[in-house]
Amino acid sequence: MTGRHGIAEWYGEPFGSLSVPRRQRMARAALKQTDPLPCPFQPGTPPCGKRGGVCSIGAPNRPPIITCPRRFDEGNLISRWLGRIVGFSNPYVAREVPFMRSTTTGRPAGRIDLVVSGDEAASSWYGLEIQAVYFSGPGMESEFRRLLASSAQIPPTPNAVRRPDWRSSSAKRLMPQLQVKAPTLRRWGSKLAVAVDLPFFESIGGPSDDSSHDLNDGDIVWLIPRITAGYRLESHHWEVLSLEDSCDKLLSAETVKRREFENALRGKLEPL
């Protein structure tokens, strides 16, 4: 997916349905000229903590791509979905549970995003990592300023090329998280689940040819929701993969041939 991706959802509302005054109100909040607007996806609708308030981005005729991890919180869909998969009839949830500790300060140095437990005694539980998508290109501030200044009913088109940065979101960000956490949870007799949206999952190859729903077939439960045409989050696909297969999927790249590498190398060499 390339080109000019713009705002798909802003402070929890579909961008295309915003009135001019509402759009300008959101632009002022995004530019920190007013207090932040609430996040409708989090319990209690606290103030949005995402800089600029963009929940998802999109391009014409393409589904929204989630850029804020809190977008996955809608209706506790992901936690409830995982609970059903693993057989928790009345699940409990904990957020940001410390998982690693600094060897120098003793302070938490890493956390698991969510832990879904079958009871309040934590006799059986699963870790859950949430990964939204980063985007590459200029920041959104210039976009917010244009939207604040525009009084046209049809909003201005995106002013710069911004696109999903699948590589940074997958191999650089999510894969190290799985490599650190999944082996430890495996030793503890538990498993890790990970939630990414459908466009993210499709960017790394999509569903396996023979998707497994057997929890004994791997270390990681992949949960793939999608945003519907009505801008609701819904469950779409899940499967179980080993850590190794998960990393292969996230790497989503192969080494170039030596001749290709050296041809590129010769084009870059400069005398010292």
C-alpha cells in the first residue's frame, strides 16, 4: 500500500462524517490549542493519550489501518475473544503487567500489554500483545493546520505522502517482543497472544494455508480483527503459530543474491 494515506478515524469518529465545526474542534485539540478530547474506546472514556488523536489512517477504496493501540479496546473485543478461544467463561483482565526488570535499577523495564485470566487467582492466564501500525512520511501537524483553516464541506486531500510502515511495525517492533516474551511464557506453561489488524496481517502474508485452531500447535495465538464499513471493530480470523513461524511471517523478507548486493554496493562506494 503506497500513496497518500489520510485520517480514517479521528478521536474515535469516522473522518468522512465530520462536520466542519467538529473537524475544526478536533484540529484545535490535535494542535494542543484546547484540552484533549475523550477516547470512546477506553473504559470510562478518559482523555485521548494519542498525540494528534488519529485512531486509523486510510486511502481511497482501502480499509482503515489502526495506528493507535487503544483502537483495539472497543468493547473489550480482543480480550473477550481470547477468553472464548481458550475457554475462560468469565475472564479477568489486567493491563501493563511488569514482565522485565532492569538489572541496574530494579525498575520495570518491559511489560505485557494485557493479561487475560480465567479467574482472579490467576490460576490460568494468557499474555496479550497489541500492535498498531506506524506510518512513514511527514508528521500530521501540517495536516491538522490545514483542516483547522479549511471551511469547505469537503476536507482538503492529504498534503503529503504518508504510508504504513509495515517493516518498522513488524520485524523491528513486534518480532523482538515475541522473541523475548513467548519463550518465557512457554516455560511458565502459558502462551502469548498477539492482536494486529487485518491490513497488518495481510502485509505479512495473511492466513496460513492450513490455519490451526489447536492451542497445542504453537506458542502464539494470532488474533486478527478488522474495522467494518460502519467503523466497528469485529473479530475476523485467528490461528495458532509457533514462535519460529511467527518470526518468519514477521520478517517477511529474504536475503538478496550476492550479485545483486555487490551491484548495489559498487554504486555506493566512495573513496575515503
